[in-house]
Amino acid sequence: AVPSDSMGSIIKTLQQHGESADEGVQLKTLQTVLTILQSVHQPTDEEGTAAVLGICFRLLANARGASNVSSTAGATLRQAVGLIFERVVVEEGLGESSSLSIGKPLRERYVRWSELRTKLGAAGDSPLQKCEGSSARSAVKLVEDLCSLASGGSASWLKCPPLSRGFALDILEYVLARHPDAFLKLLELHTLLKDRVITLLIMSMRTPSGGGEHHASSAADMDAGDLTYWRLLFRTVSTVTKNFSVVLTTESEVFLTKLLTGFSAQVDQAAWQRLYGLEALRVFAQDPFLVGFFFESYDMREKSTKVISGIVQAAARQVREHFVDCHNMDDVLMHVSQAYKAKAAGSEFAPDVENLSSHGQSGYQGDDWQSVVLGIDILLGLLEGTEKLTDCALQMEDAPQVGVRYPSTDLR
């Protein structure tokens, strides 16, 4: 057994080993860091947690082309951050995951939504609890640093060198996707979500790589890092909208409006932007709860964005322009057929933006059939969601519960 009072010296030794140029020593250091975080000797104070995480961040930033060290450091950080947020859930008594998450019965998600709206809308003190434990305080500072790194800034708590904005955004999306309750129930994390994460995403959608608007017409004209950042950006926007739109209705409307604006007839959208945008819309369309929530929160309000209507029009336009009205229908049909055969075998389609051709409009670019597949997926998802919402509404009317907001069945 390792004496608890010796953990400080162990961390200092690991920090020294992390500065070594020997790849074997670096990999062993990362393995030891993860072992410490998984043990009873894990740091219980913010300074110790920052020191341990900082070792991984510095090794990732200073990998200097050593792919083994870089990939291992990235994987170790993902696990380490996950362990910290798991401790937050336990220490703060957050209980089981929110029933708003995908996988829960649709009726249960609507009941939970009504309860959450009532709680957040109640007068008096904030219903959110303050962070009490050291793990939660560490999580707050970690999210602050991730937001700073993702926007091209420095990490004051981790004290690590600048690293890929995309990696910081990837880790941020990871915790938002897997631990939404921490951001729904803890005041400091919820405030960070509203003030830092939302601002980061809105600004990044304007200037995704920090160098002004992009006007590249094809993936071949884009830097690989830019494409990676765009992909992560759209995925993070999808995650935030999916998990937090019930409490960030206005902010989510901003994201949805930006996504839908790209599909208007007046906008000449690049293929890679279109595919990433369609992939994000597919996430929403395939979730019946979100379909119903968006319709009630936006489409049914006179001055709000007609989100569901916009998604339908965007998807239908892709099918029409890239299949019905295209000049290479046989090629498109062949690829669409292959995509759905693969889907029937259990392989979900994901757009391949990096390998798009840079040919002109008259040539087959590879984005046509991908746009068609995503468009069809969106339309099918909306149809299935409408059917499930109708069934859910009928069930809830048969067994009414006081205070529960029923899903609308008027999705004509």
C-alpha cells in the first residue's frame, strides 16, 4: 500500500518523468497517472487534480510527432476527465441520469420535462445546488480551461501549453454528452454552460478556426485541422441542443436558426458544411422527444423559428436537388442503395467529408448521394417520431397526470 501522505512526492516525480524525451518513460507515466486516478489514492484536492491532469495535457501538447504518446495521452485524458465527473456525480449526490436522455421511454421523458420546467420556473431561490466537494470544484475549473483552450486561449488551472482547439472541444463535448446532469443540477457548471460554452459555440460557428469566415468550396481546399474542428463543432452543437434545449430554449433556437439558414435557397453552402449540418439535423430528427419539443417550443410560437418545418424543407431540398433533379441519378441511386444495405446490416451511415472530390459543379463530387442519404434519414426520422408522439399523447390522455405537459399531435 502507498501511504496517502506520499502522494504529493509521487505526483512531482511523475511531472519530472513527463518531461523525459524517452517515449517508453512517457507511456509509463501516462499509465501510472490513470492508475492513480482509479485508485483510493486519487488526489482529493484541486491542486493535486490539476497537477495530474496537467501531466497528460503537457505530454499531449509536447508529443512532437510521437503518435503512440499522442494517442495514449488523448485516451488517458478522456478516461481521466470521465473519472473526475463520475466522482462529481457521487460526491454531489446527483443520483441516476436524467430521464430526458435518449433510451428512456418517451412518456417518461415528457413527465421529466414537465417536472423540470416546473422546478426551474418556480419563484424564489435557484433550484440548482452549489458545488460542495473538491471534485465538483475541480470540474468547474477544468471546464473553464477547456473553454479557454477551445477558443485559442491558455489554461490557467492546468498550466499546460496551448494545444489543438479541436481536442479541447472534443473533451468538452465528451463531458457534456455523458454527464449532462452535472450541468443541469450544479449551479456553477450550469452557469459555465450558459456563459462560456454557449458563447464559445456561437463565436466558433462564425469563425471556426479563428481566422475569419471560410469560403472554401470543397474539402480539398480546407486544412485537415479545420475540417476536424468543424466536425467537432457541429457535434458539440448537436450535443448541447439535444441535452440542454429544455433549459436553454432561446440559446438552442440560435443554434437551430444558424443551422437552418445554411440550407436556404439564398445561401451557397459548401459541400462539407452541408453534410455536417445535415448530420446535426439528423440527430434531432431521429429523437421523437426533440421533434415534439421543438414543434411546441418554436413552430407553434408566432415569432419563433419554424424549426420542424425548416428541417423538413432542408431535407426535402437535398433529396430533390441531389437526386430528383441531378444529372447523375444512376450513380447517386447506386450509392444510396449501398448505404441502406449497410444500414440494414447494422452500419449507420456517417458522411465522409475528407474524401470529397474538388471537381466543378458538372462533375460527380461524392457529396450528392451523401446528402440524399442524410435527407432521407431525416424525413424518415420525422415520420417515425410523429407516429411515436401520437401514440404517447394518446397514452397520456388515457392516464392523465397532474402538471404533465402532453406532446402535441398537431404535426401536420
